[in-house]
Amino acid sequence: MLIPGKRLTVFSVRNTERRGTVWCRIGTAFVNKDESMNLWLDALPIDGKLHCREAVPERQPAALPPEAAEMSPEPPVAQSGGAAQNGYRAAAAGGGL
């Protein structure tokens, strides 16, 4: 039963000889009040088939114990966007490729 407001995950499911069944997340769907659905796709399936399934929270990476975090610190994160980043964003937003 489709419940209005429910979020679904859209998959393309393919059967392959080498890897068996491969599930590829390609978008998100939302159920409307009239039980119709809106789909936002990030990719298109090769065979034209879509599979929608109830969305589950994304997996979070396991937390490292404090001693492991001290041994392998993460690189510092840049606080300000450089000219290269801003130029890339402008090009991506304009779609000029």
C-alpha cells in the first residue's frame, strides 16, 4: 500500500553472469496524497526497468575508538573556497561543458 508522504528509493536491478544480481541506486520517489508517485532519477536504467523500495536510513561508517583516531588523523578541511573551486562550481552550474 502506498502511503502519502512515504519516501522510496529507486533501483535498477540487473542480472549478470559474472557478478550475479547487481542493485544500483538511481534515484528517489515520493508518494503523493492521491497515491501517485514523483520520481527523481540520477541515472537511467539500461533495460528500462525500475524497482522502488521503501527508503532506509543511509549506513553510517563505524566510529573508530579514540586511540585509533589519534594514530591516523584526518587531513584538515579547507574553510574557504579557492578560485579553482569557485570556477568549477560556476562552470557546473552553467552547464557549459
